[in-house]
Amino acid sequence: WFVQGCDGSVLLDGSAGKPSEQQAIPNLTLRLESFKIINDLRSRVQKECGTVVSCSDITALAARDAVYLTGGPEYDVPLGRRDGLNFATANATIANLIPPFANASTILTSLATKNFDATDAVALSGAHTIGRGHCTSFTARLYPNQDTTMDKTFANNLKGVCPTKDSNNTTIMDIRSPNKFDNKYYVDLMNRQGLFTSDQDLYTDGRTRGIVTSFAVNQSLFFEKFVDAMIKMGQLNVLTGTRGEIRANCSVRNSDNSFLSTGVEMGQIGLAQS
């Protein structure tokens, strides 16, 4: 969503005539199954409602429900987005996505350009309470020398998963409750068990350390601030009215969809709550 806003551009598979966002280096670790799930949801919604709900809205709702179904907060999602007609270039994708080796200064500076403050940055990072990380995203903290901000036992365990710097394995992001959306990610950081530099430096840096601590001791506060930041992020550069389109297939633009047989609603879709 930080790339071109919440317009579903990452869902496009390259049919728009150039390498898609999916092929940009930061997105190579995205699971192909996730794109299939969004398209399956697109088909189900279209069968019931016609082509009136955008892939962008479906993605936002799927993210909300994934959070809730794994133990996180339930919240309303503003709706009414339309889908973008083009994806971002590789350079734009790299420029807008925060890499796992970024420090807190890079994170805060990058998000500030989109009007996100330090609390937003730390809250959004809490999404790492679920999911998996690839070895190549953190082995620079292990080899040739161990990062001094990493707990030694934690580091040794990671070396078992990633025996070389170029290992292709993955590991859980949150060692305390990897399959539950909760505040244990922040407890990990306080114990120097953050997986990425971009995680652990939030506790090392004095500007964000207090926020990490407050979330670690108060899950309700984390949930509140996470919801605020997610809603804020989901409204970045949205397309409404006659801008963009509502794709009948989330992976291709309607103009490239040779099987498109249903009309697309081109009228204004107002923001609603679901």
C-alpha cells in the first residue's frame, strides 16, 4: 500500500506491458498463494454482487479479516476504492518499501513523507507478530559477525535454520506466539529477539523505544494504534469516482482481459464502512 497507494497495483501480473511490481526485488518473497486467494475472493464476490467491489477493497478487507481471525482487533474498513490501471516501476517499488536491513532513522524518515509518525511506524511493524522471514533478509546480522543487538541464544538458533548467509530457508517472525496476532512481537524486541534490523532497531533507537515498551505492556494500546495506522495506510492515494476501474480479474486490467464478459460499473462508489 505504500507503493502508489491502496490501488491493487501489486496484484497485476505483468499484462500491462512491463515487469510488474511482483517482480521487483522487495516483492519476490510474496507468496503466490496470496494472489490466488484474492482472485478467488474476487470471483466469489462478483458472483454474488456483480463487478461492483474492487480488488483493492477486497485486499483491504482480506487484510483486516486475517488480522482478526488470528486474534487481532476487529475494525471497520473504509470502502470505495477503485483499482489502478498501471503498476509501479521497480525503482518506485524499491523506493517506497522499507527493507529489512533499514534502521529506525530510515523507517521514520520514509514514513514521515507519507504523514506517518513514530507511533504509526512502530504500530505497523507489529504486523510482524505473524508471518515468516527469509534467511537472506537477516543473515547479515549473523555472518560474518553476530549483530551485538541480537540475543546470543536467539542468534545461535537462527544459525541452525540458516547455516549459511545465502540459505533459502524461512523462519517465524515472532518466537513467542508465531500464529497469533498479539503484542508479543514487542516483547521479543525488548529481549533482543527481533528478526530484522528494521524490527530490533525500533527498540535500540531512543525515539521509538518507549513506544515499543508501551505496546509490550499494553496489548489494547497496540491494537488501538495498529487500527489507526492501518486505516490511515489504506486511504493513501486511493482512486475513486471515474479514476481507475473495477477489475473483473485482479491480475489483469479490464482492457487486457480477453475473457471479460461482464460490464464494469463506472459510476461513483462512495466510501462506506464494512
